[in-house]
Amino acid sequence: MLDESFAVLCLAVALGIVLAFLHLRPGTSRPPWQLGILHGCMAIAGFSLLLVARPGHPRGLINGTAEFGTLAAILLAFALLAGIGLLALLYAGRRPGFLIAVHAALAITGFVILAAYVFAS
């Protein structure tokens, strides 16, 4: 189940990268909202699978990454909350520049820590 969670989160990360590139292009409007909703739904699905898989088989006891799954889940939960905040600000018509950076930083850090946990031998 952890591998499925990681695969779904990989798709969410890929969509997030596309959204970032679309957002940072000069002279263009906002990225399509449908892409943002799909990114959020994939992230919620991957996070839900991670919560289901987290209490499973212990990993990383030998190389010191045993708690990386919990740490990644916490960071991704905060990234999810920041993403919901982004949605609320966009819906209100405000520009969420700083919150985009916070969301990306939390999500990238959580994803990299999760990758270390998933690939721990």
C-alpha cells in the first residue's frame, strides 16, 4: 500500500510541477483551475493511502529512517492544509504568492523524505 501511495503522490508532484511552470510563465494568466483541482485530488488520494499504509510493516530500522514515514505524513499534512488555503485565497480573488512557496516547500520536503522511507532497504 505504501508503494501505491508513493505512486499517486508522484503523479500529484508531477502535476504540481506543471502548475508551477504554468504559474511562472511571464505574460500569462493563471493556470487552468481544473489542473489545480486534479492536483489536489491526487494529493488527497495519495495522502489517504499513506495514512492507511503507515502503520504497516516497519521499514528503515537498520539505516535510521524508521520514523521518516511519520515525518513525511506530518509535512504532507501541512502541505495539504496550505493547498486548501491556496484554494480559499484564489476563490476570494487574492494572489497567494507566499503561500504557494510555503506549500511547495512543505510538499517537496515531505515527498523527498517519503522517497527515502519508501526506498529504505
